[in-house]
Amino acid sequence: MSARMYRLTTLSALLLGACAPSTINLNIKSPPGTNLGRPMYMLVRQVDPKEYANEAYSEVADKIGSPDKTVLHTAVIYPGTIQRFQVKPPKEGAMAVSFLFTAPDGNWQLLLSPQAQAAVDVELTVSRILSDSAPAALPSEGGEAPAAPKSEAPEMPTLPEKMPELPKFGAAK
């Protein structure tokens, strides 16, 4: 590799590294029925994206009792709460956020890239991650938030002034 190419590679690595946030704010929304109403563990760890795709639930769950150097943060998630955590991202690799549901049914973990946003919102449901996203940007000072679409309610039928008399069955004699 030429000296010029080496400098360009080093410079681009420094610039990319400077783009990564120093901490990532995780905002976890857990409705009352999450995990069948029981607390559960959340595990944040450094991962290799290629290995992450092939990890078994049991392998990840074992790291709660025996954390290794890849574990960045653990917490108990309580149903019916919104909990916020600050996590320092790893220097290398990606970051996985895993939720150890009692009976996972669908997506139970998510992968954050090394240049992840400064905040991530995660909404949970009974036994899986419902959604994850960066918080929506606030409108600028001069701009207004978009108006909600208008919809008209269907017209209700009118009742007759006098209801017809219904036949009586089994009436007393």
C-alpha cells in the first residue's frame, strides 16, 4: 500500500470513528402485558454481525449468568414501564440489544450498527420486539407539525319515533 493510500485509509477511519456517538440512549417501552406481565432481562453486548445472525437464544441467555467481555450492559425490564438507559457503544463491531422473553415469539433482539444514532426507541409486545427506531426529529422552529388527516364519521341511522309493538310470547293468562 502506498503512503498516500495509507494516509487516506487512516483519515477515513478517523472520520468514521468520529461520527459514532459516545453514548447511545436506549428508550424501552414495555406495555403491561409484555412477557406475560413478568419482568425480563435485557442484554446489550458487542457482536460480530456475521456471528449474531447465527446465535441461539440459549447462547445469549447464558451470558446473563456468566457475562463475558462482550457484555456492555444488563438490566431488568418491568412490564408497564418506559425505561431509559445510556450505553457506551463498543469501539469495534456492532451492538446487539437482546430481550430474554419467557416464550419469545418472533424478533427478540436487534442489531445496531457501529455508527448507530444517539438514541433508539424500542417498543415491546407480549413476546417480541414490536418496533425499533430513532426518535422522530422535532419540527424546526419556523415549521409546523403536519395536521392530522380529517375524516368524517359515518351518518347514524335515525330511529322511528314510535317503536312497533312486538308480539308477546308466553304471557301470563
